[in-house]
Amino acid sequence: MTKKAAIGGGVKRDLESLCASDPELQAEYDRLRPRYEIVKQLILARRKAKLTQRELAARVGVTQAVIGRLESGEHSPRIETVVDVASALGMRLDMKLVRDRRKMKAGPVEE
């Protein structure tokens, strides 16, 4: 039996290498990172639950195509959709904002 590779492991390494040499590509990757991270987490949770896309879709009340589009990462999912899918997997969505230290300016933050 072979061990399954991490989702996008080799692609991620290649992309990180490209980003290191192209600031514009790095900026776009950083902008899209939250989308790809939530998609990755949903895929891993579905697999851990041993559900097919069709079975998850039935739990959520959508078609398999909706789950397929969500997992493709090609479209930004609505928060409500992510909440519904997470709930169908026995989970909840937990979001937070964190300071991006790369973009911090010197001095205190004004409010």
C-alpha cells in the first residue's frame, strides 16, 4: 500500500520557488492563499470522514457539481457555503484576522 501524497505537495514547492523570484506572483499567491487553504481543509475533512463528493453533497443539500467546484479552488466560495459544508462534516468554520507583519509600518496603528 502506498502512502497518499499531501494535496498539492509538489505543486506547492514549485510555486513557492517561482514566487521567490517573482514579487508579482508572490503577491497574487498571498491574495489567494485563504481560498486555497479553506479548500484544502474541506477536502482533507471530507476524506477523513470517508465521504465521496456525492455523499457530502447529499448531506449539504446540493449537487455533486457544487462540491466539485468548491474543491477545485477555481472560485471563491461563499462563507455560507463553507459553513454549510463544515456543518455537514460535523465541524464549524472558525475565522480570524491576523496582523500581516510583512506589511506593518513603523509606529503605532491608528484607529
